[in-house]
Amino acid sequence: MSRPQAAGIGRRRFIVGAIAGAASLGVGPQLVRRVAAAAPPSAATLPLITRTIPSSGERLPAIGIGTDDFRESAREEIRAELARMSELGGTVIDTAAAYGDSEALIGDALTSLGTRDRMFIATKLVGGGFGVTGAESLTRSFERLKTTHVDLLQVHNLNGVATLLPTMQQWKKDKKIRYIGVTTSRGGQHADMAATMRAWPLDFIQVDYSIANRDAAQTILPLALERKIAVLVNLPFGRSSLFREAAGRALPPWAADIDVASWAQYFLKYVISHPAVTCAIPGSTQVSHLIDNQAAGRGRLPDESTRRRMEAYWDNKSA
């Protein structure tokens, strides 16, 4: 038990130092998030946690990677992360047509690594407002990702659902895409998300959810179970705010009982232990962070009573 606890404290001290240094330099929270210790090497030997896509029975590793508005300068970092993720058993990569050069960098990386067929690519449609139609957006995504199909195509932030979903259903029949979904990253859209889930035969949804943001657990996640819809979780770290809140706090001594050795793993294991969640897609900008995140996708998961214990420990800011 002492070894995982020491690893968690090491990460905590690193973050504390980073926050102090960042504050003195006027650096934002994204840089603070990038200062992290890697998970212990032994984590890679624990059993991989996978979850089933309800509409097909296909299984996915429970931790993937989310990308953002990446530019050319991130090329080597993205390639290194995708290479390591594949080695560690991760497969799910989430991106979007609107995320700068992200699709193109991912396409180049997977082509050079020769790992495209092992990865599960999820991207999002630009449904207008960016100067292109849905069909043009998909064609552009294929070209940038260097592929003839994507595994999951999502309507970005529910923008244009009524127009895009019928066309996406046809693309699914044509085998251009394997699964259909819709996304949001804002609690204010949860009511619209629930209405869309009831109205359309979706394979996936993507929603914001974390130990500090449990709104989705009230309506969206139970509805996903009812409708048999897979769930990707974005913002499991709350745009890095959870790391700021965790600064100065030690992991609970019982964290090792669920194979947790860092705060990142604590946050991620909480998310993926919800029975509705298929995969969490934390953002990452360094290989050490990716290794730490991927370790949360192995070993033991908290049961319902431990989830409540995790919430109570997190909510008690004096702990």
C-alpha cells in the first residue's frame, strides 16, 4: 500500500510546485495540468478494463484520449502519445473537424506508426457555420485522417442534429461510419441531449462528467442505460480544475485497494466505474500523463459503496 500512496504524493507535490511557479509567471491552468508524474511501471501488468458498446457487443478499453485544437507544433507529442497508447492497450481517439490541425496530425501519426487498424477513431461533424456542409466536413475528415471510414461520427455539441442524423444513418448503411453519436460538454445542454437520446437511435453519446460535476448522473447516464447507448465522457478532469483542487491533498489510504496511485487515476476510475460509462477520453499533452491516465484503465474498479466513499472523501475539502 505504501508504494501507490508515495506515487500519489509525488504527483501532488509536483502539482503544488507547478501551481506556485505558474502563479508567479502568470501561466494558465493548462500548463499546470501538464506537470505530472508517470504511473508506476507495474500498472501495465494489471488486467485491462474494457466495456461493451450496447448496440453491437464490441468491447472498448475504458480509457482513451481526447484531443483539442492542436497545431503543427504538437506533431511529435501526438505521435509519441499515440504510439505509447497503442502499446498500453488503449484504442479510442476522439477528435473533431473543428479542432485545428488535430485530425491531420492524428492521421499522419497513425499512418507512420501503422496502427490505424488497431485504433477506434471518433470524430465530429461540422454541421454548418464553418463554411462547409456535413458531407464536405466528412470528406475533409477522411482526407485529414487518411482513412476511408471512421468508427464513430458525432454531431458536435448537438449542432444540427435534425439535419445531420438522417444523413449519418445513410452513411452508416454505406459503411462510411460504424457508429453514430452526439456530443455536448455543457450542462446547459443536458435537457436537449436527453431529448435527442429519446428521439433518435443513437449508438453513442458524449457528455461532461467528473467527480466534481455529477449532473449527468442524474438524468443522462441513467437514460443511456435505459436506451442502451454507449457513453464517452469528456472533461473527466474538469478542464484541469480538479488538479488545482487536489493540490495539497493526499490520496486516501484505501486508494491502493482499487489500484489507484495518483489523483488522475482516482478521477478516472470514479468516472469509468459508473455502469453507463463506456470510455473516458481525458486530454493529454505529454507521454507521462498518458501513461498515468492509461493506468486507470487497468486493475480493480470501485463498487457502488466505494464510489460513495470516493465522493465523500473528495467533497470533504479538509481531508
